[in-house]
Amino acid sequence: MSGAGGMRIGHAEREAVVAILRDAAAEGRIDLDELEERIEAALAAKTFGDLDPLVADLPVEPPSRAGRAGTALAPRAATLPDGLPHAPGMSEQDPLRLDGGWSTVRRGGAWELPPFLRIDGGLGSVILNCLEARPLAEVIMIESLPGAGSIKVIVPEGWAANLDRLSSSWGSAKSKIPTTPAPGSPLLFFHGGLGMGSLVVRTPNWFDRHTGAA
């Protein structure tokens, strides 16, 4: 392939198209099945020519044209929640970062789940209890960094998870929830790697429901 379509792309271009697709789904231009398929293709894309077809039927400039100047695409930022003008997690350039380090990091209770997260289990653990969380997007992009720790995500009934773009390497990844969300519920899209760590995504058990513990 020659021309702009044959130019190699990087993470910024892939993530910019993912953001465009998320906006299109929020506006009702594509459904969740199409969104999931196109996000998978965007994250696997190697050239601008791979990205162009993913947004060809949307009212945006083709990635190959937008990238000719040698700069990354500029996706629209997600809407910020009231009272959080600089909240992390509202763009792929500034994800909400959770680092387990040598200990345990927890999120639970009533909290706002932003569209972009980056989780590093390290040698510890990261626990996300989303039972009372308010998702701020229909698709939540969760990047996992390789480590030797554990990541546990507890979600309400109806939520979904896609682990197809997550590399487990020497670790383990398990989702006990559907891959297609119920109407009005979000899709958690995991990507990145686990290294020697582990990931479990599940609905609450008896202990979670009766104690609120993660």
C-alpha cells in the first residue's frame, strides 16, 4: 500500500479512532456490536489504511488525511462531570491511573467510573468494586500494565467485558460476565498485558452483596 494509507501508525492514532467510535456509539450512529468489532480492529490496526474503513461511514475526516501532517488525530474529549474540571480518566492521554505497588488499592462505594483507566497491579492488588459506580461512557477502556499482582473487578448484573485484546502472557485472565452488555449498561474493554499477574471480572457474590466488601 502506498501513500498516506500505507503509513504506519502508533498508539495515539489507534486510541484517537477508538475515541471517535465511542462518540459515534453515544450518538446512536453505530450499535454496541459494531462498536466492539471496530474497536478490536482499531487496536489491531498497523497503518492508516487499516483505520480509514472503520470511520468511513461517520461524519469525520479519514485518519489518513488527518494524519498527513505528521500529527496524531485529535479526538473529541469526553464530557467532564460537574465539579471535576480536570478529572483524570476523561481522555486517553490522561487515564485514571491505579497502581497496586506492593500493597492493595481499592475503589468502591459510590464513585464515577471514567472512560479511560490504566491499571498496574505491580506486586500488589487493585480491586474495583463497581456495584455503586456510575459509568461515564458506554465503553470503558481499561489498559493493564504487565506485573505480578492481581486485578479484581466486581460489576453489577448487565455489565459486559471484552478481554480479546488483553495479553495474559504468564498470567491468567478470566471474565465471568457476558461480552455483550444489557441496554443501558457499559462494556469494559480490556487491553494491554498482565505479565505474571491475574485478572478476574465477575458479578458480586453473597459476601459482596451483604457486606459491601470488595
